[in-house]
Amino acid sequence: MADTEDAPANQPPGYVPPRVWTWDSPSGGQFANINRPVSGATHEKALPVGTHPLQLYSMGTPNGVKVTILLEDLLALGHSGAEYDAWLIEIGEGDQFASGFVEINPNSRIPALLDRSTDPPTRLFESGSILFYLAEKFGAFLPTEHYKRAETMNWLMWQMGSAPFVGGGFGHFFTYAPFKMEYPISRYAMETKRQLHVLDTHLAKNQFMVGDDYTIADMAIWPWYGGLMRDAYGAQEFLSVQDYPNLRRWTAQLWSRPAVQRGRMVNRTSGTPDTQLRERHDAGDFESNRQDMVEARGRVRV
Ligand SMILES: N[C@@H](CCC(=O)N[C@@H](CS)C(=O)NCC(=O)O)C(=O)O
């Protein structure tokens, strides 16, 4: 706990945590307007429902992309039951706090999925849970052999537990915080580089996360760590990503998969318009409803 002698070293200078924290004002930085210390809906609004058994409510962030990669890979394998409607949940606009969304995810975070092929419909939230559910449902990308199945779950859970230090830690303080602070940036850069090294070391001896099998573990890890290797946070030089050649090889290998490229476009709202498919209702949308096409038609989907 700081006292007044330490005041210049604190941020803001003189800041001393009160005995009880209260939600007086937004903390600043990107996302300040959507962060709240309570859960639950802020407004009444039902979710849209399309024609397919699987209804995805998401956004093209790393956690959202995990699921759309799996769905596109399932469809590429010929699992027509994996056809899905992907609805855009704009988290910057607070869509995740609408009553309909909160009903299927009380945690108000994307991605969320409703499987309407079951009676009653099955709600899914937490990207790792969604990947596991779909892989089991379709019997794909989750090995049945004992050791490989355990290893897939090891890496899936590793991703779910580790990435918050990258996104909520490193990415937040390096990119989104209202000003730069050495302590959290160094702390989370250290942890992020440790995780990159874990992956690089493992991938030196394995083609994919589970040997020669491409699994939901790769799909979970790629959007976060492949993202760090490619373009996330503009931090490639800062994190010296060239020091992880095996991870770079694996990142490129996954990116060469058409299903990965399609999955990355779904519900995406950043990047150039030709890389965004804000809503997806069938495979033809990739050819007719990319954002560059929708904008050229005066924001009309066909
Ligand atoms: N552990 C969750 C994390 C989901 C998550 O944090 N989603 C972010 C986008 S990547 C979100 O919805 N943020 C909205 C908010 O912070 O209000 C998962 O893997 O599904």
C-alpha cells in the first residue's frame, strides 16, 4: 500500500486505494464504457433467429474466431449439420447485455451458441465449451484415442487459462489503457513471451498441438497466438516474435487452410472491408455479402 511519500511513483500520482472500491467513474481506456462491476441485462432485446440448427452470436475477436474456424472446418469435412447462422454481437455497443443474449450467456461475453437441433435447445457459452461440444457432436477434431484425447484437452484448457494474460493483461496495458505503465506492460510481456516459448518449444517436435492431428486445440490457440505472431496489438517487434520459428511455421500452416481464412472473416468488424463478413447465413455469403460488397450496394445484403 502506498503512502504519501510514494505519491509521485503512483498512477495517478498520490493514488491510494480506498478501503472499499466503488464504481464512481469509468476507468478510462478503450472499453471503459462497457465495463461494469455487475452482471445481468441492461435492456430488453430478443436475439434474431435464422433457419439453421446452430445459431451463433459472436464477433470476430480471437475468442469468436475459434468457433467459426471449427464450424467452417466441419462444413469443409462434409458435416452439413454444422450449417450455422452467425449473428454479429457488437460488444462495443453493449449488445452482450441485451436480455436475449444474457439468457444464453449469463456472463455477457461472446461467443455464445444455441443448438436448436435438441429439444429443448442447448445453450453454450465459453469458447472452450463450445469447441468441445461441437467436436463431440460431430465426432471430429477431437481424437478418440486415449492419449491424444487427453493431450487435446490439456492444450485446450491451457489456452483458456493462459490467453487472458495475453488479452486482458498484455494487450490491455500495451494497447488499450489510457496511458503507458511500465509495471503491467513488463509483467504481462514477460508472461506473454513465456507462453510463446511454451508453444514454440512444443511445436519444435510436433506438427500440430497434438502430434500429427489437427484438433480443436489448434483452433483455440491459433487466433490468440497466431494473432500475436501476425498482427495483434502491433506488438510483433516489441515481443521479438522472430524468436519463435516453430510457432511461425505452425501459424502459417494454419493460415493456409481455407476454412481458417473463412472462419476469420465471420463476424469481423475490423480490417479492410473485403476481409469482413459481418453476418453469415450460408456459404454463398463469402461470395456475395462481404462488407466491401455490402457497402458498394449502399449497405444492402442480398
Ligand atoms: N472465457 C471466455 C472469454 C470471452 C470473452 O472475453 N469475450 C470478449 C471478446 S474476446 C467479450 O465478449 N467481451 C465483452 C465485454 O468485455 O463486455 C471465452 O473464451 O468464451
